[in-house]
Amino acid sequence: MNGAQSVVEALRKQGIEKVFGYPGGAIMPVYDALYDGGVEHILCRHEQGAVMAAIGYARASGKPGVCIATSGPGATNLITGLADALLDSVPVVAITGQVSSEFIGTDAFQEIDILGMSLSCTKHSFLVDSLEKLPQIMADAFSIAMSGRPGPVLIDLPKDIQLAQGDFAPYLIPASPQFSLPKQEIELARQLLASSRKPILYVGGGIGMSGAVPELRHFVSETGIPVVSTLKGLGAADFEHECYLGMLGMHGTKAANLAVQSCDLLIAAGARFDDRVTGKLNTFAPHANVIHLDIDPVEFNKLRQTHVSLLGDLKTLLPHLQQPLSIQAWQQEIKQLKNEHAWRYDYQGESIYAPLLLKQVSERASSSTVITTDVGQHQMWAAQHMTFSQPENFITSSGLGTMGFGIPAAIGAQMARPEDMVICISGDGSFMMNVQELGTIKRKQLPVKLILLDNQRLGMVRQWQELFFDKRYSETILTDNPDFLTLAQAFGIPGQRVTHKAQVDEALDALFNSEGAYLLHVSIDELENVWPLVPPGASNETMLEKSL
């Protein structure tokens, strides 16, 4: 067995059935081993597409995603996706080819120090310097990617080690970190919760990653505590619960932001006090004691000082805080806020109102449908107006905000869950970022549904230019967009274009009834904005609204 064959064997032993990538010179031995190695390879049309497909696969399945690229430009094209995975804590293992060991440091053809480049955007990176270490490095990479707070790991593999023959000793599977129960801190947290009259549970992406959705919902059911969610936490809480307020933060619901601003206890579960959530940090939840539950101690007191920090697995911690609460007055206040600030969809005119369209898509979709998005106005409208039964059913680039994410993430999700419908919500700016991945959809005959909201603008940037830059629309007008239907048809993807709201029902019928991939191209008003909006640097109760 050579090193490349050892890599493929290690993938099989890790239970990896599918990998995403693009071949090249320095990784050719691994591709030769993949040829009949028992692991399915999905050829993406750009390395960035491959790593984002691996992210989509990981987030839809809960398993690690794997991507493969060659050295030099192939490896550097992975960087944005690795950064995306790091900020959203996604378990991805990236395997890159490297020039042969003797040429490292000589500026050889397609040589780049990807280990050095990756240090700021991976949980850990390896440069394999001997054949003997390769099996253990492969095992360590998957353990690091999946254990504790998940994240991306890079393995840089010189070509000579891929080709080298050898006998491989059994490797050791590293033990996962164990957390002792913080009994004293739990008791302090229980006391704070019992004495609170206006508690709020602030749910982040950590709930889904820890598999703690049942524990979270039972906690909410037993305590009756109101819940708000981050963008990545959407789907964790039961959206039908009477005290669920939706997303908070810059484009959160008005009810969620006002409730958090007036709470006296904030329980952050798997969340990190991101600036898009908190607004002006020193005004965020100003009257609240803070209990912070997280598996990563680095997050404690990083931004907001906590009164109690609980380190460990959320599945274990949440049940220990569960107790009946006497918060009936607060629950009534929450219900009134929720009713007073409910979304309105009575949009006048004949044009298509994007929030209503996305609400209609959500109502038609089954509970197992996976929604991916790109980044921009359409992303925020999806977060506001669509509902998700589980966090793995909403896949969006949260921390990095990566345009071009939606199509490859949908490919990965569809490969992970072939029986479920996958719908990508995109904008005309984002769509063009990784449009080449339509070729991957064609090659694998994937039934991915594409909904393109086209305002011929870089909508979110244009909105900020309107509000904060005196309507100086610098490089955000996209009236020279291609004919998207013709573009899709070139890849064998049928579709239709709609321009008036009277066409929407029939168009959605066609989308949901299509057997293969389908593009619904939706023309929307170029001046429509996402509301509410907390201006940059402002407190969360200072929300701009459409009437203003």
C-alpha cells in the first residue's frame, strides 16, 4: 500500500462515503487511489465549490465533510471555505496535495505554504513529513474536527509521501475530551433562574451541533421560558411555541430585540455574543444577569461578562437547569410583544414581495426540506419569514457571510440527504459567485431547486448605501446581469421567470412538482429593503423600520 491508498483506506475507516474535490498534479496519487477505492468523489467545478459543498454535507448530515485539492492555487482556493467553516464551527477535513518534500521551500511549480496560510482559518493544520505518521494524522484530523467545538482541519500531503510504499502500524483513535459536571456553577445558575422574573433563553448554533435539540425543547416546555435565536440557531427551538420570538439582532424581529433589552436574566446556550446579535455591546441586555453555556471556554467573558459560566456539553447541562418558573406576567408581556410586532404581508401592488414569497415557499415545504441560502437581503428575508423544524434544515453562511455559498452548500446537502428536497435561495449577485457549480448539479443529476431573487442589485450593500452613504450607489447596480434562464438551460436545468404576484402560486407548483433541478427566477423591486434594521453601532432597541 502506498500513502495515497492509505489516505483512502483511512477515509473508509472513518465512515466517509463521499468527498468533494478537484484534481491536479500534486494530488494525483490520491485521485488514482480514489478511482477504485470505494469512496465516491463528487467533482465540483472550483475548489471553493468543493469546500462549501463539504460544509453543506456536514451541516445537513452531522458527519464530517471532506474536500480534496491540489497544491498551490487548488489549496489557496479552499481558504475562504475553511474560514467559513471555522466561524460557523463546521467539521471539515481538507486534504491538499503538496510538492514533493525535497522541493518544499524552493518556490517549485504550484508550491505555496498552505500550512502557514491556513493557521488563521482552521482549528488545526498538519504537514505530513513522513509516511509512518500519515495514518495517525488522518485519525487525529477527524477527531479534532469533530470533538469539542467542531471546526475545519487541513492535511497537507507531499506528493512523494503519497507515492511511498510501506507497512502501516495501527493508529490510535484519540479520546474525546471529557467534561466534569460543574455542580457548584449549576447550583448558582439554578438560583439565578429561580429568582428571575424576566428570563430569556438566547439560542445559538451550538444547540444543533451538540445534538441538544430535544433537551432544549424539553427545557423550554417545562420552564415556559421565552426564546430568541441567532441566525445559526434557527430551527433549534420549536417555532410554534407561544413564547418563541424568532431571530434577534441587526435584522431580528422587533419583539425579540425588545424582549432581550428588558430581560433580567439572559441564558446564552451555544451562542457567542456576535456583534450582529448584540448591536452596541455595552447596551445589550443592560439589566440582565448572564448565564453562559458553551463547550468552548474561550467564549466565556470574551465579549460579555457572565455571572455564571457552564462549561460542557449542552445535552448534559440543560437538563440540570430545568425547573418550574413563576413568570406568568412575563409570558403575557412576551405574547403581547409578539402579537403587536407580528409580520405583515399586506403588500400593495402587483409586484412580487420577497418576504411573502419566502413565507409561501416555507408553508409548502415539508418538515424535512433543507433550505440553503447565499448572503444578502434574500438571506435575511429567509431567516425572518421561513420556519425550520431542525437546525440542520437551514444552512447559511452566518459568521463569515460568504457570497457564493448557497449553490455548493445545496449540492453537499443533497448528496448527504438524497431523499429530502433541497432548495437554494439566492440573489443575483451571489448566484454569479459560484455559478459554475451548476455543472456539478448537471453531472450528478441532482434535483436541487433554485429560487433566484433578482433585483438587479447587490441588494444589501445598496440598502446601506441608501441609508448611510447618501444614496451613492457605487458598483451595486447589476442591470447587465445575464439571462439566468438561458444560463441554467445551458446546464440542462429548466425553469421559469415570474414578475407579478399573480404568477407565484402556479410557479411554486412547477418548482415543487419538478422531478429534477429547477430554477425559479423571481424579479423583485430593486428598492425593497430588509426591515427592521439596527444601524451599525446602535443599541438593539434603536430599530429602523419601513415607515421611517
